[in-house]
Amino acid sequence: MPSTQEPSPYAILEDKLDYVFRDASLVETALTHRSWMNETQDTLRTDNERLEFLGDAVLALVSSDLLMKRFPEQPEGELSKARAAIVNEAGLARIADTLTLGQWIFLGRGEEQAGGRLKRSLLANAFEALVGAVYLDGGFAAAYRVAGQLIEPSLADVPAEANKDFKSRLQELAQAKLQMAPSYTVLSERGPDHAKTFEVAILIGDKEYGRAFGRSKKEAQQNAAEQALAIMEAG
């Protein structure tokens, strides 16, 4: 006797995830941007921000476990840099692109017209929310399997990404988050010519993100960029 069960509207996406949702409302919520909620009268649905919060925690744990298994000799500091290289906005947006996630997201008209389906921040957040939805629907084992198989290809690039200098990493993050490039200003030079100390500040737009000293301008810039990275990654 043929099945009378309705096919899932998200069957193509589920196939890409290699996961079938038991509760379709979870994947629907994961794909609902706040802008869509602002323009609809649907009181039965919520936006994806809570699922994004949950998915962020799941991805941090999954990526940490995968990195510890793959790089058993790496110290904590290197593992932290490697994890940041995988689960940052740019990395998650790349994974979202492999899922063609942009086409599934519920967006308000204004966000749609502003090119929201291509925004890296929006795509990364939606992917985090989707992982959170898998966790609620199928438990941690299911979320680990789904997230792990999507993160796995990024592990090959971890050494190169994690070892990028702070200026390069800050440049990428500032472009991804703020669509602006950092600028470096020498605030002072101290000491004799053979032993100078330089103080450098970093501005992104008109906001200062860090300042630091170094024995050369390059070293001071790197030290300031490290400060700015910590501020931006925590924000």
C-alpha cells in the first residue's frame, strides 16, 4: 500500500545534511530570520536566534573533539586558534554555501532586497541554528555526526589557517563582520635609533580596537592586531 505521508518540504536540504527531521517545525525555525518575523503575523513560529545560540555551543564542542583527535600533540593555545579558524563566520558561511542554505532562509522583504541570502553573517547564523535544530530533534549523537561530517573537510586547512599572522586574520574577520579593513596608526616612537619602541593603534572605521608596543612597527602592529582579534571574536 503506498505511503500517504507528505514529503518533507526540506527533503533536498535534509539529503545534503544526511539527516531527516522528525519535527519539521525545528528546521523551519532554524531557517527563519528575525526580519521575516517582523513582517508576518505568524504567532506560531519564532526566529532562529535561540537555536543559533545552541548550535554555536554544539559546534564548539564538536570541533574541539575533532581537533583533539586529529592533533593529539597540539597544546591548548594552538587548538583554540585552530577551532577559531574553523567555526568563525567565514568558515561557517562556506559550509552554509555547500548546503546552498541561502535559498532556504525565510527573509523579510528589506533583508531580501539588501542581498541577505548572500550575507556571510546571516548564512553562518542559519547554519548554527540548523545544527541546534538537529541537536534538539535527534540528540547530541545526531548533531555530532551531521556537524562533524560538514566540518571534517576544513580540518585539512587548519594548520595554514591557524598559523596565519594576526594581521591577516584580523583583516579577514573585519571584512566579514564589518565590511571594513583595519588601519594602523603609529602613535609614538621612543628610544635611540638602535633600540626604538613603537606604539601602534588599530582603527576599524572610526573605532579603536587595540593599541600595543613593539620593537619594530611590524611587531607593534602584530601585537595590536592580536588585541583587536580577541575583542572582535568575543563580540
